Amino acid sequence: MLLLAVVAAPSGAQQTADPIRQVDALTQQWTSLEHQKDQLRSEWRTQKPVLEQQLTLLEREIKELSTLIETAAQQQGDVEQQRLKMLEEQTRLEEEAAALEVSLAQASANLHSLHRDLPPPLSKAWDDELARLDNPLETVTERFQKLLELLGQLDDFDAKLTLNEAVMTLDDGSDHVVKQVYLGLSHGWYVTADQRFAAAGMPGPDGWAWTPVTDAAAIAKIVGILEQRVDPDFVSIGFKLSQPLAGAN
């Protein structure tokens, strides 16, 4: 029985050695894990500044991108508002242009109606100018400027005495040089140098018309005063009151 016990003893020792190997294995495993942990900590300490810098750069980039997005959104809103304002302005200008076109057409019609009743020098000066008011190749601005120019000429002529020289075919069938005097737009007179022919003029049903008169000396004196050949003086001359010119305001 004792021998058996001794023999059996190694078998028991073998069994007790297994936990020791397990502890040793666990110890080695723990040591390996600690080593790996230390390596990780070391790597983390090494990489942490780089990662923190990258994180800082990423956060800065995100902030800048957010700012750009907000700015782009604001600019897009501003552009849209500007576009709407431009559309409103374009609509307003188109409406004003249409209204101006209507006004120009009406004013042109009035000036054409007035044209034949004007004193001959002004009527002749308007012959070519009036055509520009109806020329489709002229811009609205150019036609409007021409309208203002013609109205200015009308006002200037109507506000003063105008002396003019012209060649006219008179009652004897011959051409004569005459001196014409116009009192505004409504009255005019002419006289020849020899005072054989004299006439008074004013707008009539068929336009400007001349009627012979006997006031040749008075007309000649007015001409002399305007030409500064005669001292200023009161001159009596007869004329008829006329109706306002057609189309004139």
C-alpha cells in the first residue's frame, strides 16, 4: 500500500502543476497586456498633439465653412432682393416709357396741327425737324429732346418781335425782297424796299395768310427801328385780333 502511495504521488504532483502553469501563463498574458497598454499610452502621448492640432484645424475649417455658407446664403438673399428691385425698376421704366410714348405721339400731333399756322420763317424751320418726331429710328429720348427744342423755339418766337428777310412772289407776279416783322406767333407784316407792296399776315383757315395793307410807311419805320437805322419811337399800326393758334396752349 505504501508503494502504491509513492507511485501515485507523481500523478498528484502533475495535477498540482497545471494551476501553476496557468498562473504563469496568465502572468505572462498580463505582462504582455501591460506592455501593450504602455505602448498605447506612449503612442497616445506621441500622437495626441498631432491629433489635437488636426482637431483644431478641422474645427476651424468647419467654422470657416459655416461662415461661408451663412455669407453665401446672405448674399443669395441680397442678390434675390436686388433682382426683385431691378425687375420692379424695369417695370416702372417700361410703364414710364409707354406713357412718354403716348405723350410724345399726342404732342407730335399737336405740333403738326400747329405747323401750318406758324409764321413762315418758323414753319419753314420746322419742316425737317417735325419729321424727327415721327422717325422710328430715333430713340424716345432723342424725340423728347427734339420736342423740347421745338417748344423752346415756339416760346422764343412768341415772346419777341422778329425781323426776317425773304423773297416773295407778289401781286405783280414778280419776286421781291421783302422785310418781314412778326409780333409773336399771331401777327406779321412785310414791306418792300420801295414801299410799293405791304401786307399784314395772320393764321387763317388754310394756314398763314397775307392781306395787302396801306400801312407801308409804318411797317418800314418799324423795320428801320429794328435794324437800328431809325431812332426808337412809337409807331401806330392796325391789326386784327386773332384766335389762338390751333394746338397751342
